[in-house]
Amino acid sequence: MLDLTTGVERKIFQPPDGAWLTAASISPDGNNVVMSYAPSPPQGQIQLGYTGLYIMPADGSSAPLPLLERADAQESYFTPAWSPDGQYLYFAHFLPVRDPNASNSFKYTVERIQYPGGQPEPLIENAIWPRLSPDGKTLAYLSFDPVTFSNDLYVADPDGKNSRPALQPGTFVAVDAHMFSPDSSSIIFSAVGEGPSAPTMTPAPALSWADRLQGVQSVEAAESAHNVPSDWWQVSLNDGTDLVRLTKIYDTGMFGNFSPDGKHIAFLAATGLYVMNPDEIDDPNQVRPTPVRTVEALGTVEWIK
């Protein structure tokens, strides 16, 4: 936890040796943190990074407790995101397919549980990385093709119905790290490529961002946005045609969030943690800002009121 006024940084949770911690999400009331977490494996076993969902107080006063545990050794729950009213927790679910006659050996779904005490409710198949708009009316997610490993940005109703592309599929080689504007009218996202008017580029094959985030060491080769130079773009939710490039920083490992008052954007990248005003991110020719903190690993960033 970093206090931007004083510059004081405080560690609220230190995973024990052998544990695996990836994404985290703060509840709307600021009281709890839900995280994708895999505790240390039994002695002599290897940590493969398949995570469940765990919850702990936001002040770190107690250790994380299981919220949604894995039933399969190679199952994983990751990228948790709260609904703005705190009544639902959305997440992505990776599950191996044991049927030898199936066309794929795994599947991804976007699901949610009612909090507290709810049961997982599958919403969208072949989808990862759910995020809710501030007004709670729109669910954004990434489609995931299990054959080509391509992805595109989609939106739907909060229950997963009425799914539709947020921008023309195939506009970019890959997209990820999406976040809504404070007024819920547009989505800012990270993308690989120079936009619809530029020639298509193909990044080097790598593990998908979702596989890396949940700690999968070798699932499939994939083309990934998250470890290929990317930039921030913005698209209006009105018709998906109002596409604007926001930066030309060509960074990797990007993940961003607006502050609760909508006055600042914090984003994490391989080169550091940045805090900017929204009007500072609209000049594609800007000089790279100075990071408020250097970082050593892939992760997520959240604001606390």
C-alpha cells in the first residue's frame, strides 16, 4: 500500500515461501481484498501456480482465507473484480477438460458469485478478465479463442447476456488490461499494434497473459499482448467506432485503474508504477512520465478510498 501524499509504503501481506499471488481486487467499501492466490505446496512438491480466490482484510490484519477453492489440481480462479455495489464478485475460471473426445484440453469461462455466501454462476464461455463499469450496467471481458489463442474486447450485460464486440474484432493483434472511464461511457485498454489503419503485426509466440498471471508454466503457445510492446487506447461504448490512441510509450505488463474520484489514473507496467491525470494521457507524443515506484514483477494495481 503506497500513500501518494506522504510516499510511505506499507506491506500488507507477504506470501510465504513457495506461495503464488497474482491479481487482487479491493471491495467497494474498502474493507476487504480478494486475491488470486495459491498457498505454499506441501514440502517436496512444486508450486504450479493454479490459484483459488482468497479474501483478507484490506489492512492486512489477518491472513487470507479461502473464498473459492479449487476442486481439480489443475483448475484455477483468477482476475477477480467486484461489482460496484459489492454484491457480486466476478472472476475468470480455467478448467482442464478430461474428455479425450473433446476438441480442447481446457476451457475458460467468466463467472460470478453473489457475496457473501453465493455459488459460482457461469456467465460466458471462452472468456477471461471480467471488469464492471462504475455504474454497474456493463460487463467488459476478453473473448478467448481456444484454437487460435486470439482475443478481442467484448461487453455484455452484468449477467453475461447481450454480448457484443466493444470494437471491431481483429482490429488489434491482441488486447487486454481494460478499464472503464469514470462515467462508464468508454473503455481504456492496452493493445498490440498501430491501430486499424496500420499493417497487421505478429508478436513472438509466448504463454498467454492469463496463463502467466495464474502461474501456468506450460499450457499452450499463444500470442500475448501482455508481454509485447503495447499502448493505451480508448473506445466509446456508443458504437465502437470512436477509437483513439492515448499513448506511444510501447510498454509491457500493463494494468490500470482510475481513482475513485476519477481524477487520476494509476497504471502498472514493466518499467514502473505511474500516476497520471486523465488529461495527461491524451497526447500520443508525450514524453514518458516518471514512475512513482519501480516494480519487479507482473501484478495489478487498485485504489483505496
